[in-house]
Amino acid sequence: MSEKMKEFQCNKKVLARPMSRQEYTDYRGWELPSDEDGSDEGYLVEYVGSPGRNHPDHMGYISWSPKSVFDAGYHDVSDYQSRLALEEKELSEKLVSLQKAIETDAIPESALPLLRSQFAAMASYQEALLKRMAPEFTPIKRTISLEKIPFERIKGIFDSLEYRFTRTPGTNETVCSAVLNGKFVIASGASGCLKDEDFNQELGKNMRANVRKRMP
């Protein structure tokens, strides 16, 4: 083979349900080859809108995929929360890659302002996604009336918050996010200084802690 293989990314949406190799073989009316294990876990996969319909009970092309292969390539997007979680996961990975790019010497100096602006916009986008993933934003039908929440419960939630600090790459800005249950950003704020030599992230953390101590 003389031509070098290129990297591709799949963006297909499929329908799927668990089905063993033997079950799929029976479903297609085939005989299981002697060198294959019918107990192998996997999925019946239908490629929505694809040409080559090959089964009377399906509108699209169907095939069988081993469980490990399917789980590595597809994510459940059957409901609102799972779609948001996948979108946030992909965005988080892009943010990590962008931050690494900004911190390397391979990026021309002239391109850094735009990349930093892009990073800030993506971080704001991620924060919006995390807020939408919070239970109170989930589209559900309320069947009970809202009751007054006791102060001690509110205080307990407040005390359980985790504070995460990140420095916007290439700037003297520190962003503090208050995170509930390890994944829901309920508030955030930023601080910074004019001179590089004055930047002290630990000082910013301590200032936040002192503010917290003065609160009831």
C-alpha cells in the first residue's frame, strides 16, 4: 500500500439495541461460523437514512457491532441531559487542546489574541452548558408545590460548594467557579491585575476565602 492512511472522524447518528452475536445471526437467518463465539456481547445497529436497506423490518442499513467497538464510538443522545453532557464533554476536550496550543511556542504571536478570545468565549459557552445541566433546568413537569427551604439546608448546600480556580492562558486573569456536586457551576467571577509581576493566584484564592468567612 503506497498511499498513507488519513485520519477521519465519524459523525453518524444510529439506532441501536443490545444483541449478542448469536442473536444477530439468528435475526438475519444465517448460520454462525464455527470460528465465532455466539455469546459475544454487541449491538444491532441501524444507520439512519443510509442507502442499501438490507432488512425488511428496518428503513436503513443494519449491521452488528461488538460492544467494545460500539461503546468507544457512540454515546447515548436519547434524552436532553445526555445530549448536553456529550456536548459539554466534547467542548471540554477542545478547551484543553486549545489551552495547550496557546501555551506552546508553535503559535505565532500575532495569532495569540484571537486564540485567547476564542478560549474565553468557549469557556463561557461551557459554563452555560453546565448551568443547563443542573436539575432545575431539566424540562420536567412539576407535580408538587414549592415549599420554603430551611436556612440550614441552604447553608449546607453553600458549605458543600467546591471552588475551582483557572487562569486564562496568556493573561493575568483568574476565574473562580463555584461548583455543586462536582459538576454544576452555579456562580463564577474573575479578577486580574495589570502587571505580570503583580500576579499572585494564591492571593486571589485567599481573598475569596476571606469573603466566604464573613458570610453567614
